[in-house]
Amino acid sequence: MSDDRHSRFRDAHSDRDQAEHVPSTPQSDSPAYRLAFADEDFLCRDELRPVRLQLELLKPQLLLDERGIESTIVLFGGARIPDPAHKDQARTQTLADLSKYYDEAREFARLMTLKSIETGGRQHVIVTGGGPGVMEAGNRGAMDAGGASIGLSIVLPHEQAPNEYVTPDLSFNFHYFAIRKMHFLMRARAICVFPGGFGTMDEMFESLTLIQTGRMERVPFLLFGKAFWETVINWDALADAGTISDQDLDLFRFVDTAQEAMELIENWEPAPPRDNLPGREK
């Protein structure tokens, strides 16, 4: 992170470094003496949660701004979907069959990254959750094209390191799910959802809800794998029950291949955010 300072005051780095080399005394060894911004124990106190939320929002924002990244293409999808080369190790036959979407995610990310490179890497940068499965495929496809991609990891008890294809200086780690979700969507110009489990569905439905309620502009919203999504979610039943409107079914499209997705995104008709909620008019 650059430090283009205009202040005449002494900078924080210098004071932090100097404070680490003061003589050891009962006073200087006391936790109370630590500079507040360099005191990890202090920053982790419950009362500092608002500050940590702000820091998690601000750090990726500044780094992405410094890289000149203006828009992203979001890839959500299951961490358990294997590379087809290893589908024989899948826990179920269904997972093995879904491995074809690893290849589709990889190819889609490759094609989109080629377009991103034409903008100097400022537009349509692939962003994933930084993990294995579909996320790995997305970052891998961007690397295949010779471009950069973003990984937004989250600290989980079982989680491993980010996948090896994330661009290192665009690999972020989060404590707060909410802030991570904001970074997924703040620059999004398209949202692509591949087969997945609870996490994928959480991200899909939260994004759809923001668009449905007009809290977010409409963007191309693509569900890869029509057969999968129509099996696990009865979309028409939701509309028939009246819990969503028929118009809500028009907020997304089904695709099965990377090429279909590219064509839909390139020919998508821009639309402003909704100013009402169909089916709930007074």
C-alpha cells in the first residue's frame, strides 16, 4: 500500500518503529504503553468491533483503488466441485458429474480476463472466494489468460490457504462475512453462480434480494447448470405461492456453458434499480 503523504507531521511508521526500540522498563513494558494502533490485543477487544469492521472495508478498497480496478465479474460456486482430472476422488457421483462446471468456470474466467486485459486490467476482473473448487477454477482461468484475479478469503476453522491461482497482491482475508460480501458486490458488473452448497446459496440469495428490492442495480445474473438449479430449488413454486413475483424470475438467466454466459453478458440490456417491489404494491 502506498503512502503518498502530504502531512508535515511525523508518520505513524516511524513512531511505531521507534517505540519498539525504547529501553525496557516497567513502564515501557506495560501493555498500556503500546501505541493504540500497534496494539493487537487492544484492537481485538469487543469494544473495537466497529473499528475492525471499518478496517476490513477500507483495506481492500484502498488496494483495489491503487491497482485501478473499477469493475469485477463475480464467480460464486461450490468449494467441493473437483477438477475433472480428480473427479474419481469425489465424495458422490453427483459431485463427479458436476466437475464439468470446473472447466466451464475456468473457461469463462479465461474469456472474461482476455476482455479485461484489453482495458488494462481495470474492468471485468474476476473475483472469487479464493478457495478450492469453482473458486480455484475461476482464478485459474484468469491466470490461463495471463491476467490478474481477486480472491476474497474468509477465516474458517477448516479452511486452507488461498488457492495458488489468486494474484498474490489481490488476495484478501476477512473476519467478517458481511464486509466480504460487500466487497464481492461493490464493483460487480455481472454475477455468475455455479452449483454449490449453503455458502453458494447464501451468496446467491443475498445478491438476488439486493437486486429484487432495488438496493442494487440490475446486472447480468447467471446461474450455471439449469438442471442442477431447477432440481435443488423449485423457482416456479415460489412464484405460484406468491412469495416472490413472476417478474422476479426474470432477474436471472440459466446457462450451461462459458460461451453462453459471454454472449448473454455482452448483449445484456442495462436496467436501473427497481423503484418498487412487484407483488407488494399498495
